[in-house]
Amino acid sequence: MNKEKMGHGQASGKIILMGEHSVVYGEPAIAFPFQETYISTKVEPDTAMVLDCDYFCGDLSEAPPQLKSLKEVIKQTLSALQQENKTFKLTISSTIPAERGMGSSAAAAVSIVRALFDYFDTPCTQEVLLPLVNRAEKIAHGNPSGIDAAATSGNESLFFIKGQPLESFPLNVSNAFLIVADTGIKGQTRAAVRDVAHLFEQNKRSISQHIKELGHLTKLAKQAILTDDAYSLGKIMNQAHVQLKVLTVSNDQLDQLVITARENGALGAKLTGGGRGGCMIALADSKEHAVKIAAALESAGAKATWIQSLGVKN
Ligand code: PMV
């Protein structure tokens, strides 16, 4: 055991601007790393395998079922590193609210893989990282598209299509600001993805049209961004929320915050991520409007809000 050695790994939260759920069916999505929130993992020598995080502190073998995907990513990473019999303490600290559509489970897995590779002095490429994280995501989410792993591990916005090489994408819209608001309710990504799959099986023709429409709206959103058209982007976000409601992945709290944002001058608003709780996003045409919308969302029950500029940073 290397007594001096420590390993560190970090990953950010992520926001899906457009294309959640339809991305699982091969349609494109736009997402970006949300660096306001992040997760870090530290690895240090220990005589037992110990995990210390918000949900549990103790021997890894006794971690609760909700941490099954993290246990799996630790096991798979040690196997990839051919270090199966090593013991150490993993300490995970996070500012990403869990189960809010911000990709916390993928970000936790990314930071663990990076920390373990760092601990064993092995470079961690995206080619090695993403399959390990997606395996953990399969346990956490059932049928992940891979967008969370890609967005939480990178530094750039992505135009993402499942199974295709990552395409980074300049997400710059002059003077535009995105407000992210947390309903304070745990999202239910796994159940929502499963229920959309059931809906799809029951009514393939109609549901596939809604999924295609979400894909089409994502392509229009890309166009609006590339032409620096915040007003069109806002309208497209509103239309996407309607489609996501049809897929049954919104809920009353998300709908109420979306309405509140629009009533307070947002150019558009929609849920983000898995839905049924978690977060919504709204687009504003100035910092001043963004601050007003964020305050209105908090008065309407949002538990936390963040504001991010979408314009080129000077
Ligand atoms: O709720 P989150 O942050 O895990 O986002 C899930 C995004 C989905 O499109 C609903 C599922 C997926 O794997 O792409």
C-alpha cells in the first residue's frame, strides 16, 4: 500500500437543455456541464474498504441498496485497473442535489472512476471512463442514453446522439440567461424512463410521433442557438414541455414553476432531466429578468435556483 498516496476525482452536474427522454430512442439532445454544482471523490489508504458519503459511512459491503451502482462502479474500475484486492477509503462530497435531473448519479460515478485511476497513477481517458460510468448508470437508471455520463465528465456543451461520437457544440446566446429551479422533490428518472417505454409499447404510432417531435424541436433549438435567436429558443422550450407532459414525465410542481416563469417574463420554460420532480429551466433575455424570474420561482415554492449566462463570457 502506498501510504503517502491520495487519489482525487471530480465531475460536474449537468443540465439537459433539450431532448430528455427522446434521447433514449435515438433522437438528439443538447446538454451542458453545470459547473455551479460538482462532486469530488478522495481516495486514501485504509486497511478496510470504507465509503464515506452523504448517505452512508462504513464498510462498503454494508452500503445500502441505493448505492448499488456506486459499489458496482468501484468493483468494475478496480477490475479494469487490475487492483481487485486493494483496500482504501473513498470520501465523496457533493453540491449536486441528488435525484433532481442534474446527473448526480453519473457525476458520482465519473468522480469515483477518476479518483481511482488517479490513486493508481493511471491516465483515465474518456474511452475508458464512459463505459465504466454507463455500466453504473444502467443499474441506477435501467436504460440510460449515456448523456449524463458524457455531460458530467466534459467541459463543453454537447449535441448528443446515443451511440454516436460526442459532438461538442457552442452554446452561446447573446444576453440570454438560464434559470435552473429545483422543485425540492426527488425526480424519478428510472420510473419515468420505464413508463415512457410502456407507453411506447402500448401505442407505438402515437408515442413515436411525440418522440420524433421532441427530436425535431431539439434540432430547431440547435438552429436557434447557432443563429443567436433567444426568442425562438424560448418558444421551442415551451413546445418541448408540452410534449414531455404528453409522455407523462412532468408533474404539478414542475408545471406550476413553468407557468410562474412564463408569467414573470421568461422567453420559455420546461422541465429538465428525468422529470416527475427534480428541476425545471427557464430562459431570460437579461440578467435582470433572470433575477426576477428566479425570485418568483422561489416564492412559488422552488427550493433552490441557479442562474447561468448563456452568452459568450467576456
Ligand atoms: O434525471 P437525469 O439527470 O438522470 O436525466 C435523465 C435523462 C433521460 O433522458 C430521461 C434518460 C437518459 O438516460 O437519457
